[in-house]
Amino acid sequence: MSEAKAASPLVGVIMGSSSDWDVMQHAVAMLKDFGVPFEARVISAHRMPDEMFAYASSARSRGLRAIIAGAGGAAHLPGMVAAKTIVPVLGVPVPSKYLRGEDSLLSIVQMPKGVPVSTFAIGEAGAANAALTAIAILATTDDALAARLDAFRAKQTQAAFDMKLPV
Ligand code: RP5
């Protein structure tokens, strides 16, 4: 694989606002830890609809293998992106000011039959797990990445074995 090819993003991380970064940075951090080439951008569904459609419709031809989309409130970004691409879309509900992200969760998870969005937990855990799922998708065709994912799991197993209770 050439350097340029190796550097081209395999995972797109998009979010509706820079205010989503506190949560979505946890997806980016995980992709960085695993050495997965990614790109990260603000794409607002209701403020940048033309850019959202262009991003989604060009995603596959640009080589993206998964798109992690985070949004809060009426979180239509993941569903609308999924409507324009067959690249797997992993939706992250971002906590909202008034409904604490329950609105975001329901907006993302309740996709009508036929156009799926894989939906994750509200907030940091969801962002990190969306990245781990993107990594798992890539690991189906990348043995070195699969080995890193196995090692990541083994570390968590060991940490659980090492847990002590104050009794
Ligand atoms: C959504 O509206 C974004 O995903 C964000 O979670 C929320 C608030 O956006 P800002 O008003 O902070 O830009 O589109």
C-alpha cells in the first residue's frame, strides 16, 4: 500500500456542531489509538444540507468504510447521511441541553425499516463504542488491526480480573 493510500481516510467522523466535539473527541481518540486513518468535520444537517448530501454521496467512492455521525436534539444527521450512502453509518446521540440526549437517542435509533443507522449510547461511551465498531468492521479485512482489537479486549479482561473490593 502506498503512503498516500495508507493516509487516505477509512472512517469519517462528522458532527452537527463544534459543540458536539466534547463527546465526539472520544471517537477520534479511539481511532487515533488504533492507528486508523480518519477525517473529522462539522457537517450540520439543517445548516449545511447540500454539503451533507455531497459528503454522503461521495463517501464510498472516496474510500470511507464507515461514517460515525454525532448529533444532538432533532438529530437527523445520521439518518439523512444513511439515506444517501450504503457505507455503514454509526450514530452517536449527543447530550442535549433540555432533554439530556434522550431526544437525540430517539431521533437516531428510530429509523424506519430499510435504511439502518447503528445507534450507540448517549455521550462519551457511545462515541468510543462507535469507533470500536468501525474498527471491528475494518478488522474483518485487516488481520493486524484485528490483533490490536483482540489485545485491547484482553487488557480490559485483565483489568477486571485485577479489580479489588474494599472488603
Ligand atoms: C445539533 O444541534 C448539533 O448536533 C448540536 O448537538 C446541537 C446544538 O448545536 P449548536 O447550537 O451548539 O451549534 O445540530
